[in-house]
Amino acid sequence: SKRKESQDQIKKISRLYETISQVNLATLKERDEQGLLQKVCDISVTYGKFRMAWVGLIDNEKKVVKPVAVSGEGSDYLHDLNIFINDPLNGKGPTARSIKEDSWIVFNDLENNVDFLPWRKNALEKGYRSSGAFPMHLNGSVVGNLNVYAVEPYFFDEEEIHLMQDMVDNISFALDKMAQAIHKKEAEDALQKKNVHFRALIDAQSDLIWMKDVEGVYLSCNPTFERFFGAKEKEIIGKTDYDFVDKALADFFREKDKVAMMAEGPSINEEEISYADDGHKALLETIKVPMYDDDDNVIGVLGVGRDITERKQHERYTSL
């Protein structure tokens, strides 16, 4: 009767809305792609009441759709399922077509649909009577799809199709976010690795090396520079020259910093210093270059001081 049909339709829509709600929760909770895709299949069966659900991803090299997550009754249906996207025979099924056409594809009568012939016998034995394939995207490109199978023929009407595709679009959005997070983590790890290598290189140098911000506050320095101030890097960071040397020398350093930050290239000068750790004096050739942010704003100065004491003494000796 029409009343029963209406009640059945309400039940069907209600379970799809519950499925969407649960999938949306999963996209917030799951932190990896495989976990999310498996959860989507489980939810589709548990809440959507589909007989079976699976996610296939494209193997671009072999042009085949590979199942990566599955849930429900008759999941062994996938064991012998070979879906070659461009195959003239099994490329006509809903899975391959939804990928090629970047669109949902629904077969509402598996028993009589001629394009489903390669899988018909096995599907009917599992109790599948209608199926739908809904494309998933990553960065705007089709990467696979969600495939669901219902025990009722003609399960999918326009409303169910739109609800299912909206749900899969939400999954695609979550996959994008996951991919972005992975890319960010990889970039951060690579940067950290570079920083570790760079820091090891800096620490191994016999030259004094340091960085200051535009106000002359120390940001970092190497062990050779620590000897100059007689303090560890952690005690130097956040302080200025005025905390370690007399005002006249600190003023000299500050003036040279300002010159360097105004220059378009390296600024070079000579300066005599006394090491705080053992009191010995040294003549340095100091090279300072401005540091910039991504918007080309000056954010500080990098300094390298090379001990040229012996070189100068040799030059004076040979000039006699």
C-alpha cells in the first residue's frame, strides 16, 4: 500500500541520515586514511543497513581499482573482483564508470542489468539486488569510490543518491585535510632534519657565529661564541651585548649591526676582542649580513667572526 511505501521510504531516509551523521563524526575522530575508510564501510553496514560496503582506490600504474576497506556480509565477493578501469567488459560496471565519469553510478536492478553481467551470478548469490558507486576525491581529482550494495532492488532514488554523494564529498574533504596534515608533518620533519644538520655544522665551526634580532637581542650562537662571552647559549639568548661587554664595545657592535641591516650585501669590519673564558685577545674579521622573513622584511643580522690574528702578524712580519 501507499502508506507502507511511505513508511518504508521514511525508514530508508532516516537510516541514511544516521549513516551520514556517524560518518561525519568519524571524519572528526579518525586520524589516518585507512582507519577512516574502514570506519566508513562499517558505518554503512551498521547504520545504513547495506548488505556490503567497500572502498576502492585507483592503482594508476595498473589502471585497476583495488579494495582497501570492506565490511558486511559476502565480503569474499571481492576476492575475485578484478576491475580494470579501461577494460571493455568489466569497465562498464558502476565502480569503473563512476571513476571514469567522475560521477555517481547506480545499478538499481542487478538481476537484469546487462552491464553487470560479469558479476551478476556472484552478486545475486550474496543477496545483492542494487548497488551504487560514489566517487571520492583528493585535491580535486578522483582517487577511488565508495561502493554499497542493498538487498532491495531499486533502493536508490534521487534523494538517496544525493545524500550518499554528499556523505562521500564530506569524506573527500576529510581526506584532503589528512593529506595536508601529512604533508605539513613531512615538511616540518624535513625542516627539523635540515636544522639539526645545519646546527651541527655551525657548532663544529671554529669561527664565532651568532644571530640577533633587529633590537640586538641574541637569538642563537655557537660554542666558539660562548667562549667569547664566557656563558652558555641558553644564558646568552634573550640578552644583548650590553649584558656581557663594556658600553663602548657594545655601542660599537650595535652600530655595526645597524649598518649591516641597512646594507644590501655583507658588511665587513675588523674588531679586537677579549675572550671571557681565558682572557686571550684576538683580532676578528667580522662579516654581518641582514636576515629577512618571507616578505623580505629585515628581521635581524647574522654574524660570523673569523680569527685573523696570526694572519695579520704574518703580514706585518713579511712586510718588514
